Amino acid sequence: SGKLPQWNFSGSAWYWQDQGTGTALVRKGGMPDRAILQFEMAWKNRLSLAIGFHSNFSKPGGDEAEGGEIAGNNPVHPASLPGLFGKSYVLQLYSNYVMLYRMAFDESGKPSMDRVQTNHSNVRLGDSGSARVELRCNRLSGEIVLFVDGEFVVQWSEVGTGEEDGYAGKGDGFGFVVQAENSPVRISEVVMAEWNGMPDAARSMQVDDSDIVLLANGTDRFSGHVAKVRDGKLMLEGRYGDFTFPMDEVAEIRFAKSQLAELEGEVTDEMKVRFHPLGIISGRPLAGDRGKLRILNSAVGEIDVNLDCAVMLEFKTTESFLDDWDTSF
């Protein structure tokens, strides 16, 4: 048998464009007990994507899944997922619905898959498109929540680690695998962070006339006007005084609705600067050299951008003949 097809990394995204199936895109570590996994995905020809999380990638007898490989050239059957991700949870995303499974092995080493029941499993993603996915999971409490494009989709309530045979995810890894033939998928902007345990964070507190700052402890919120961010600190002008917070203690900022800029139509003279490991700044290029670029951003004005951490300069956002997402390439 030949070498299994691989995910391809190009620019700032991972692409799966093989007609069959082959390997999973995995990270074996880095997922905390209370975790938020965010990523951008795009797909064509109906979505069929499995996402393993809190995975230990173990097999009976202490073996570890070797590079996330799947034997055979047929579409990935769900029964193969325990052997791929080990003791874990696997979220299956389709164009019209979602399903969550527990992955495990019994005493004889036989893999098992148990669906986690829920009263709502519908989602409208369409045959082709793109979406921002956010998965929040708490190994300690058993809470698992799915958001798509900032909107709540579904919540599952499992038993936590304090219960016997509790939370199924025994590891700290995660991964993606396409489960259908002729189903191209693009994964980008992957973010793994610690979750403060709150179901909707500062989003539910967004108001018309005040900025909301949520601290990383998950409980403290402050309202007022965010005056500036400088030298790793955020300055907030509050109703009863001014506050200064170290940015590493700030979990989320929600700006006042009345102060948000109106989105303009498509701007043809703007460019994007993409950074490692994540981040994008857009604007109209004004001047620059090999190490620095000055752009005009519609929200904050002129910005001098240090290009040391830049991984890509995009001068045209539409697809071109050099785009890996173009199937004719």
C-alpha cells in the first residue's frame, strides 16, 4: 500500500483536498481541563468533519495512535474513531446536524462508541461555506458547549471527573479528520485557550453605552470606557473611578454597541497582514520597508506594523490561480 494522503499546510491554513480519506490533523497536548477550542473552517460538497478533543490517542496495550493515520482508502467509518483518538470525545459536524460521542475501550480492548444524547442537534451549515466554530469543554464539571459564528448551538452535560466512570476524555490532545470522500475542508485560525467556565462570558453583557471588561478569573466584570491599551495594560474609565488591568488578567472585552463602527462595503485597496501564531490587521498600505509597514486602518487610523512576526501579506482577498483552495490548481 502506498503512503496515505496528508493534510497540506499553505499560507496560514491547513487543507484537506484528497478525494478519499487518510490522516487526521492532530495536536497531542496543550488542551487544559477547562478549554476553549476555536477555529475557522471552510468546506465544499457537504460537510463531514470529526473533531476529537481531550484525546489521549492511546490504544489497548499502551500503544499510541501513530500520527493519526487510518488504514484503508474508504471513508472513515465512525467505528475507527476510538482507535484514532483514544479515550476522548468526538464531535461530528455535518451540514445539517451535529453529534457527540464518547470514545473508549472495554476490558478486552474492544473499542466502543456511545452517543451523548441531547434534545437539539440541528445546525444549518449548508453544502458549502465557512464558519467560525467554538467548542467549550470542562472536564471537571462535564459541561460541553458548541457555538457557531458566535451563536449558541447545543450544550451537553456529562458527569465530571469526580464521578466513577465520569468524563470520557482522558487526555489533553485534539484533532480533525474528514469523514467523507470528495469533501474538501480548510482549517485555519486555530486557538486553544483556558475557559473560565462561564457559559457566555462578556457577550451576554454587551450593552449600548458601556464597554464591558471580563477578567480571567471568570467572575469579575467592570463597565465603563476603555481609554487605551499600552505597555501590556488596559486603562478603563469607570463610573466610580479609573482602573488599570494587566492584559494577561483580561479574558474578554465587549465594546459598547453604540460605538461600534459600521461595516463598509468591500474595500478594494486594503491589504491584510497575518501573524504567527494568530492575528490579522487590515488596512490601506501607505509606506514600508523590509521590516516595517505603515497602513491606514479604518478603525484606529495609521499603524506602524512590525513585520518580524508576519507570515503573509495579502494584497488581494479573492481567490486566485495560486490559491490552494482553488480546485483547478
